[in-house]
Amino acid sequence: MVKCQVIMDAMEKIAPHNLAEKWDNPGLLLGNPAQKVNKLMVCLDVNEKVINQAVSEHCDMIISHHPFIFQPIKKIRTDHAQGKMIQTLLHYNIAVFAAHTNLDSAHGGVNDILCTLWGITNTAPLDISYKEELVKLCVFVPRDYADQVRMAIGDAGAGATGNYSHCSFESDGIGHFLPLDDSTPFIGKIGEISSVNEIKLETIFPAKLQGPIIKAMLKNHPYEEPAYEIFPLNITGDNNGLGRIGELAEPMELEEFSLMIKNTLPATSIRLVKSNDKTIKKVALCSGAGSEFIGRAKILGADIYITGDVKYHEAQKAQELNINLIDAGHFGTEFPVVKTLNDKLATLANEKKWNIDIIYDNCSIDPFITI
């Protein structure tokens, strides 16, 4: 059993809130961060069938991709569908959390899952909407306490890059200071100049982590008034955004590639706009509804663009731009995230010893069928 807030904190690392589009509404939509969670359910949409499954499975929390509450609610009528669902969720004390466009843009999120599914590598965001601001921390520490401070700030997220963590640099020096009358010096005496062998510990981290990292540094530093500096850097960290563009290991014929897409998705059919007969090597994609990026995919040199919810005139635009286009459906391109997120949370729960059960919905299907 854990508090809802613990799971929310885990989701913040998986799909940071700041990656969400401005119009979106992710986060805790119903419930209390302090409520206890014994069983968690992951789904694409919160609807009547999903809620009924959550109730029958005795779930305390639902994590969905699509926000259950998207537009402001002016009235809650229990004779209307949404009002009735809200009533049921509140009655059974089921919290509802959503990770939407932030999960689309996040590393390892919806679009990266599709890339893995289809063997697309060397990927980059199709539309960069967030550039991570980096800062550098320099802190002066007595040598005997350097490892303690280094580990503390590393545990808080400093020095993480790619597949490495706790990255830092140190240089030796001598610190000088004069404790005044009201001080409580850890080293030295009031009224006497002290000289101490210290190291200058340097590390880089995202600016958004500055608060917890400085807190960890101050907590583990032996000095009453640690000397430290923070510098903004003229470089950026991870670039995040909607969609992905990358390459296949080997070129594929259009028909072969299209069948591969269909056979790897929970889709009864896909729609192909065949604008040319080029073999497929460079692939652009955007889960859900991403027709606005057809032109962007063309500019970046994609041989084909895959998304969902393509309209008639958008298909015509692809033909005019001479780029092949696949409409693999909104449901088809997004449902794969449900199982992956379920597995990721289950692994985390095991590592952190949350002692909770995690399931995913087994009742959702694409609302469209092929006749």
C-alpha cells in the first residue's frame, strides 16, 4: 500500500508535467494525493466499461492516457454519462490520474514505444516543443565530506546524462574563512582565520531540479553556511516534443511496410495514402491525431508519415506533397502504451516495495470496426 502521491511522483519522472501541451489537462483529475492505493489500473480511456472493471477489481486508482476531465465542467448531473461516472468513482473512492501529451513527448513514451515496435532507430522529436535548460552547480566541500555531498546531490538527480548518473568533477584547493561572533563554525574558532583543505565539486543538472538538489546539498554539507554557485549554461539537455522521425535498419517496400504496421497494432485495418512508389527508409510518426505534422514530415525528408484521425483534405495534402501516409487510427497508435506503462509501473513497484497490484484494462476496443 502506498499513497497516491507516491505514484504521482513516479509518473512525474515517467512523463514530466512540463512536457504537456498548454491546452492539455494532465495530472490528478479526481481524488486526494494522500489517499491509500492497494491496486492500480492503467488504461487508455476512462469510460463506463473501464470504471466497471476498476470497481469489480477493487482498484483504488486509475491512470489513463486521455484525460477523463478535459474541458471545464459547469455542472455534474448524474443522469448524464460523465456525471454518472464521476459519481461512481467518488462513491468507490477511486482516484483518476492522466498522462496525455506529456506521455506522448516523454522519452520512452507513446511515440518511442511505436518506434521500438517498428524497428525505427536514430530518432528525434518531429516537433520540438521543449528544450531542457541546464545549470551547473559548484560547491566547496571539506575533502572528508565530498563523497557524502556528491552522493546526496547525485541521488537527487544531479549529474545524470544518458545511461550514466552521479557524474561530477572535482578539483583541490584551500578554503579560507573567519567565523564571526554569532557563528557556530564546524571547523575553526570564532575570531580566527581558518584554512581548510577543500574540493570544488562541480556537476550539471536540469534547472527544474535545482530546488531538491540544493536542499540535498545543504542537508549533507557540514558547514553552517556552505559556499556554492549556480551558473546557467548556454546549452540544452534533452529535446522533447510530439512525434518522432527516424530510420529503419533496412529499406522496405511500401506494401510490406504497411502490412507490418497493421500486424503490429491492435487495428483491424489501416488506411494508406499511396503518393509514390518509393521504398521506405526514413519514417515519421505521431501517435493519436497528428495530421498537422504532415508538412513537417515532408520537410524533414520522411518517406512516409504515420498517424491517426486523418481527414479527407489532409490525405489530399499528403498527395500534393508527394509523401506516403498511413492512418493507423487514434486507438491503434496509442493503445500499445497501456501495456508498456503497466509493466514499467509494475517493475518500479517491485523495486520500491510498494506492495500494490497493478493491472491494465482488458475491455477497451477501437470504437471503429471494419465491415
